[in-house]
Amino acid sequence: WSPLASGLLTGKYNDGIPEDSRFATNKDFFENTVKQLQSPEGKAKIEKVRKLTTIAEKLGGTVTQLSLAWAAKNPNVSTVILGATKVEQLEDNFGALKLLDKLTPELMEEIEKILDNKPAGPATFGRDR
């Protein structure tokens, strides 16, 4: 439901919390999120974003674009819903379209290895059809 993980997959939190980010400007609301981001698990997530950033740059895009393109290409995702507060963010989001054809099965697998969170498959709810 959050293809950019509340902004984490934009890379803007890789080096801390920017002063103009909503995590900084709405400290009370995002207090738990910031604590999670600063935890060992949060730091591990940021390291994954750094690895994804390297892949995105090799493809000529941003990590935002790679994240959205991955979601659009993923067979377990039916719809990618964009959210933006600035026109520039929407323009960056739409740039994901240029990466779709570059996401080969091999590259998708490389991304899956970095993320290490691939779903086992759709729920069958007890039906084996």
C-alpha cells in the first residue's frame, strides 16, 4: 500500500532526517517511525535503499523510479498508487515508466535478493486450485 515506504525508498533518509521532511516537521506524529528508522533494523533498511540506488543509477534513473517500476512489474502487485506533495515528485514518479523495459527477470531477481521480502505467493485460503 506504500510503494515508496513513506519516503524511505526515495533515498532522502539515507543520511538522516532532512529538516524539511515530514518526519522532521511533524515530529510528534512520526516519532515512532523515526525511532524505527534509527534502530538497527531501520539502518539495515537504509542500507538496502543504498544498494537499490546503485542499481537505479546504472539504469539511468532514481531509486524512486526503480521502486515504482519494480512494483509495476511485480506480478504480486495489481495497482501502483502514487502519492506526492510536490509537482517534482510526480515528475520523478512518472519517470518510472522509462525503467519498466529495463527490468529483466535477472534484474528483478537481483532486487528481490536485496529486499529479501518476496511473498511466497497468493493466499489460497485453503483452496489448492
